[in-house]
Amino acid sequence: LPKGKTVVLAPYTNSCRSEITAELWERMAEGLKRKGYGVCTNCAGEEKPIRNTQAICFPYEEGVNVAEYAGGFLAFRSGLCEIVSPAKCKMVVFYENGSWSTSYEHFSLRKMGLNQNEIPVIFEKDEDIEKIFEIFS
């Protein structure tokens, strides 16, 4: 994976169900690849990588180093976001306001003082993933 030109996808969470489907993650991965990024999926246990991405598994204590090496971190809001929040990289986090446990209002990394450079994306419809291609341009 190219240093500084990779995006780590983190689509999985154990605490809630996301409206962002595997197909949408696949579209994001393909779009990022077209822009020249290496794309990998953080996988643990039985989790599978998003199609056409490389699986990556790292211990939590290496999360910041992995994100900084990659240069990009794109995730559905989960505890992993808090773990890697100190990383100096492009950090894009999806929030879903329909779910209290992932609402931007309550769980923004920025509002919690964990990452002032976080780029939040409030996911409401499939078209919201198009914002990713503008962010990673």
C-alpha cells in the first residue's frame, strides 16, 4: 500500500447497524482507486474486506501509526474512530442522525475534542457518498 496515498476503510461496527451498504462501500473503494489511492479494509475476526480492497488487521495500539502511514481513514462512526483519532491524516467519518448511537450531534470526534481535523459526513442517502470523491481529490 502506498505511503500517504492509501485509504483505510473501516465499515464495521458491533454497536449498531448502518444504512451504508456493502455496495456503497464498494462504490467508494472503486472511486478512490480511480483517483489513484490504494484501498484497504480494516477486518477483524469474521469480517471480510470490501470487494476489490486488501484486508488489513492491526492491533489497536498500532491504529494511529497505520492511519498516518496510509494518509487516509474513512469510517462509519465506531469505537475504532476514537482509537485512531490522534492520527495526523485525512479522517472522514460517517454519521447517521437517524441512529442515536452514531449521531453527529452526540458523537462527533470534533465536538468531543478528539480530532479537530475530522471531516464529518452526515449520511442520509446514497448520494452522500459522492462527497468522498471531492474530499479525496
